Amino acid sequence: MLAAFFSTHTLDHLLSEYGYAAVFAFVTVESLGVPFPGETMVISAALYAGFTHNLVIWLVWAAAAAGAIIGDNIGYGIGHWGGYQLLRRYGSKVHLDEAKLKVGRLLFERHGGKVVFFGRFISILRTYAAFLAGANRMEWRRFFLFNAAGGVLWSGIYAVGFYYAGSTLKRFRGPVDVAFAAAGVLAVVASLLWARRHAQRLEEEAERAYPGPF
């Protein structure tokens, strides 16, 4: 993971040199679909602002929210214009035939808003949800609405929360991250089990919704 290369000292140095631009850049890169410590940078910026007062927390929030929204929209575009072709070309290697691709598009059409909004709070989904939304042709205006709402809320919770309760939240950050990750894994596993159990029905519904070849 790239996060391993960024120590707290390194992040603080970047913040002292580049300030809000560093927050924006880290969150944007993570949102593009690159495993990058965007969330860690937001937390570091909030703590840095609280302890040094060299940054204004509301501008940290704004930079993080802008990075989340802009990065996710670029990720959506990459998925929309190239992601589906990749899935079609290499999906067979992981048992993704056209019927399953149709099911993925159907599920994003029905539940894409929830995936995009809540995915912002789960590390794996935060990185890939926008790309998957684009690849599955989620309607852009709907994507933008849920993405912006999730990005603003996520960045506000981490920026303002760690600014005002930094030392306390920092102590509990590990357990909280584990809890979020566990909840995310359980949700994904439950969704996969449900989809597997209802695979035939979903494939039939998807075929009715998208008849013929894509």
C-alpha cells in the first residue's frame, strides 16, 4: 500500500509546505481509484490545524470535499469511457460474462446511490465506487448528487471531528477504522451471498431490462 510510504512526519511536512493543496491532491488521487492515503491526509491536516493553527479547518474541509468530488467524477469518467471495455475484455478471467455484467448494471441502476454515498465511508469502496459507477453506466446526475453529498459529509466528519476532538479520536481511530472495515466487508459479503442466491432471477430481470447484446 502507498500509505506505508507516508509517515506522520512526512504528511506534516507536506502540509507545512503545500497546505490545502496537499489535502486536495491526496484526496483527489485516492478518489481516482489509486490506493492512496487520502483519509489519512485529511486526519493529519485536521490535527495539524488544531495543534499549530497554521491552517483554517473550514478550508481543510473544503479542500477535502473538493478533492473527493472532483476525483470521484474523474474516476467515474474513466469507468464510463474505458471501464466497461476492460470488464468486457477481461471479465471472463474472473467469471464475469455478459449476463453478470447486465446484473451489475441493473444493481447500480437500482442501488447505485447507496453504493456511492455509503462507499465514501468504506476504504475499499471509497477507492473504486466511482469507477464502478461509471463502468456500470450509472446516470451521471444521480451519481453526482450522491457523490457530492457523501464527499461533503465524509470530509466534514473527519476534518471537523478530528480538529475539535483530535487526541481523543486519534486514540480511537484504530478501532473505528476496524469497525467501518468490518461493516463494509459484512455488507459486501451479504450482498454477494444475496446476489448468488438470486442469480438466476437477477439475470432474467437484467435480460428483460437490457435485451440482446450490450
